Amino acid sequence: ENLYSRGTADKKPYNMMASSHSRLQNGGTGAERFTFSPEPTIEDIRRMQAEFTDERDWNQFHQPRNLLLAMVGEVGEVSELFQWRGEVAEGLPNWTECEREQLAQELSDVMIYLVELAEKCHVDLPQAVLRKMALNRLKYPASKVHGSAKKYTEYKD
């Protein structure tokens, strides 16, 4: 077993590609919106990575600064996949299955490092996201910013 095959507490293996075709109707408008699979949760990912790191005695190397730099490196690898493509349409219609899998692996690396960095910094990431989304709703009220990409400081009351 490794980080990518270990399941939740009941040790069910994950189908890592299960969400690639998961869809949800978007409010009856006919437009489909991509959705993630429900598992693994962020806590599952944190636990799997903690086990993976502990089994290899890598905590000595996984301190906040090291994790941040590793995550930035992985973001660079994601960037390389997009670097010379120009605009890329949602759903990556012109990408091969191999290119999609490469992207999935690099994005997974970014998320794994992000979750481990949050753990090492004692940031409860799901709760931090809820607080940040509430703050963003205040900074960017839909009635004021609808259809605009301006920064919140550019809006006049």
C-alpha cells in the first residue's frame, strides 16, 4: 500500500479517476458543472500523508519552509503543462489522456503539500476556507461585482 492506494479507516482503495466524469446539473440551466468525488476528505488526505511520512521517517525534512518550497516547485510543474498552450478550454478538450493524468498527478502533489503544510502550521484548512469564503462574500458582493474582474479595492460604494 502507498499514499495513493490507501483508503479511509475501513481501508477501501480509492479509485483516483472516479471523479473525472462526475457531473452535476447546474440549477436546471442545462449547463453541467464538474464535481469532485466525496472521498477522500481533506482529513483523509492529511492522515494518509502523515502515515506515508511517518513510515519513511521524513518528518525531519517536512517542516513548514521545506513543504512550502516543495509545493511551489510542484506549482511550477503544473505551470509547465500549460506554458506553451495559449488559452485552454474548460475540461481540457484538446488534451490527451496521458496529459490529463500528468496534470492530475501534479495537482495532487500540490494538494498533498498544501494539506501537509496546513497541518504543520496548525491551520484547520476546511474551517479556514469557510472563514475566507465569508470574507470574500463581504469584499465582493455579487450585486456590486457581477461580471467584473476588478479587485475589491477598485469598487466605489
